Amino acid sequence: EEAEDEHDEL
Amino acid sequence: MNIFRLAGDMTHLLSIIVLLLKIQATKSCAGVSLKTQELYAVVFVTRYLDLFYSFISLYNTVMKIIFLLTAFTIIWYMRKHKVVCQTYDKEQDTFRVLFLIVPCFVLALLVNHEMSVTEVLWTFSIYLEAVAILPQLVLLQRTKNVDNLTGNYIFMLGSYRALYLVNWVYRYFTELGYRQWIVWVSGTVQTCVYLDFFYYYVQAWRNNERMKLPG
């Protein structure tokens, strides 16, 4: 989930 | 998404619009570093590869496409537009971008979350964005006088980064177990790169003068 969080930001 | 993150994204978008309007309205890109603009294009292309395989939100997708399109539009103006390209200070914009690209890539290979092509490229884009403004700052230092729009463009880019920092602090306190070290460290470095510029920008603004950098 961490990676997904990070990729949410532009 | 919190208000700081949204404000950060909007400031980022506004900075790009200001730069595009400056180029379109004055038909000049004097004082703008093509190297920095090309680095941003590399940053966006390597970071937004996930457009092809993951969907986060409509907002996320639309913003990514806007950032990509505007980056290439600016480059097109500076390289191909008959009038604009003649105003580009090629002789002054000589920063060796490989000195940024190669170390960032090596670092991305060494420090990442996952050894996959997309994850390494994403990490590379985070590192590269932190230093992509350097050719622009060096160009500014060389040409000394900073026109208002270029100054505002850089100020807004720096503000966008500062807002992202606030967004991370907010997320840290509101989201359980939220941490992202790679992004935090790079983002802090990236914001620090602007500190010197901020100082002279605010000074000029307070004295109601045109911005000048020391030699």
C-alpha cells in the first residue's frame, strides 16, 4: 500500500 | 487528498501556466532554461508511466496528462517556434545535465522500493525533480537581471514544493503508518534548493524593486 500512496502524489 | 496537497498542485499548475503565458504573450523565452524544461519532461515521462497500467483517480490522470502536454509545449516553443526560439540564450544555458541525470539514475538503482523497471524509473524521477531547477538557477545567476514573470515562475515552483512539505507533515499526523522516506528526503532537498532564490525574491518584493541576483 505504501507504494500506491506514493504514486498518488504528482 | 488534503488542502495543502491540492494547493501545492494548483501552484505547480499555475507556475507552468505563467511560463507558457510569458512565452506566448511576449514571444520570448529570454531567461528561461531549456535544459531545466527538458529535465522536467524527463521527470514527467519517467514518473507517469503508470498512466498505462494503473488508475488512481480522474484528477490524478488529468493532471498527469496536463503536466506532460505543457512540458512538451514549452519545449516545442523554445526549440521550434520561429520567433520564440531566437530569444533562447543558448550560450548561457550550458549546464551539463548529465551531471544530474547519471547520479540520479545510479541512486535510483541503489535506493528504491522495488527493483523493477517502472519503480526504478519512478524513483529516478523523484531524485531528478529535486535538482531539475539547477540549470534554471544557474542561468538566472549568469544573466543577473530576472524579469518579473520568470521570477514569479520560479517562486511558484518553490512554493509548490514547500506546500508539498506541509502536506507530508499533515499526512504524517493524520494517516496511520504513513511514511515515504525517498519522497520526503528528496522533497526536502528540492525545497532547500530554492531557499537562496526565495531570499532575493522576497527582498526585491519588500523593497518594491526588480529582482537582482548578486554576482
